Amino acid sequence: MDDIGEIREIWRGEVGRALKSGRVVALLVLFMLFTGLALAGIGAVNYMVSKQEEQTLSNSQIDKAQLAKADEATRKRFVGLVFSNDEELTDALSAMPLLLLVVFKLATVFLPLFVALMGFDQISGEIGPRSIRFLVLRVKRSSIVMGKFVSQATLLAGLMAISTVVMVLVAKLLNSDFGWGSAFVALGKLLVAGLVSVIAYEALTTLCSALTRQSGVSLLLNVGLMFVIWFVSLISTFYRIPGADVEFGSLESLKSESYAAYLKYASVWTYNQDLLHPSATRFLSATMVHLGYGLVFLGLAHLVLRRRDI
């Protein structure tokens, strides 16, 4: 059997076994519950703000055009605060309902945790009881790594797709000015962004699962490394690159210069927002970074499993 055939067989078996187990259903329910609570909370706030604006407009002589202009400016400032101060990205995202943007942002923040919960024992769960020996006799170790990775990524892609469709549908129902054409465009962008971001985190989960014999240790290691990735990106946001041009009075001008700002380039978390960037160059760059991190993690997982005494 060739490598592709081996990977396909492992993928088929892993997906079938996962769908029969309760973990996939439990994680889907958990993810949908999280999405539903976020939609309900943000939707309630959005509804109250809209009602307050209507009441303010009816009780004053404020021109509707002026109010709409002020509302758009506020929206852009909020989007810039949540996502990025990149003007081009802010303008593109401002066309989507805030409800959808905020809920999707929250979902991507917790996505690495769901990735870890889904696949933390994909390899360690078989190394511990040594059941992986039967698999190693039949297929290459590289096929085991890729088969496990692809199967988990497939399940996560399905979970992300379902939750993203629900987000967009709810946003469409709650925002009459959010047309179906815009909804389909937004759905496509969010799906691609979510699916690409899954690659790097799932590859890291595969690596952590190959490093340990105990599934519990694998999960703790996975969550710890994901926290490091997030923390490195967070630290870099408190500084600006030495010598960088900044606008006077902007938020960047208030930051002190430090080489710590370069840490952002070492964290895949930094590139998440560019997966929604309207610039093809920025989007492709972010996609290549995620694929690059994924290949590095998978390569290390293969190296670890090849040298491990099973």
C-alpha cells in the first residue's frame, strides 16, 4: 500500500471511530453552547444599543445621516480595538455586523482549546497501552502522523463549519441590512479563516500527543504551549518596533520602543487577523505562515515518533 493509501485508511478508521464515540458530539454541543451564549449576550447588548439610538433620534433633532456617520466611526474604532489598527482591515470588517465579528473573535480565541480537547490523545492514547504496535507493523510511522492529523483536522473543520454557519445565519436574522449576498461573502471569509487557523494548532496537538505516553500529560503540555504562543504575541503588543513611524496621538505612539515587539513574528497567533485581510498578499502571507507552522510541528511529530521505542 502506498503512502496516500495508508493515510486514507488511517483517516477513515479514525474518523469513523471518533464519530461513534461521544467526544465529538460532546465537543459539538459544547462549542454550539458557547456560540449560542455568545450570540445571546452580544445580541442583547446590540439590541439595547440600537433601541437607545432610536430613542435618542426620536427625542432630538439629530439628523439621521449624522447619526449614521457617527455610528460608523464608532464601529470602526471598536473593530480596530478588537482586531487590528490596520485601516484597510478595519474598513473591510466594519461591513459585517458587530455581533458576527465579536462572536467569531471569541470563537477563534477559544479554538486552540477545542483543538487540544479534540485530539490530545490521538497518538499518546495508543502509545500508553502499546496498541500502536499493531499499527506500526502495517503502515509507516509518517503515515500514522499524517493520518491522525488529517482525521482530527477533518472533524474540527466540520465543527467549525457548523458553528460558523450558525453565527452568520443568526447575524443575518438580527440585522435586516445584512443582505444574503454579504452574508455568503462573510461566511466564505470566516470559514476559510477558521479552517486555515485549525491547521497550525492541530499540528501542534499532534506533536504534543507524540511526545508523551500519558494522554493527560499530553493535554497539559498542549494547553501550556498554546498559552505560550498566545502570551508571546500578547507581550509584543505592549511595545512598538524601534524606529517605526507612528502617527502622533495614536495608541502606538503611547507605547515604548523595544525589541520585544519583534516577538510577535515568532507567534502564529499574531497572523490570525490577517486571514480576514482584504489584501491578497496579507491573506496569502498569513496562510503560508499557518501552513509553515503546521509543517514544522508535523515534521517534529514524525521525528519524535520515528525515534520513539514503541
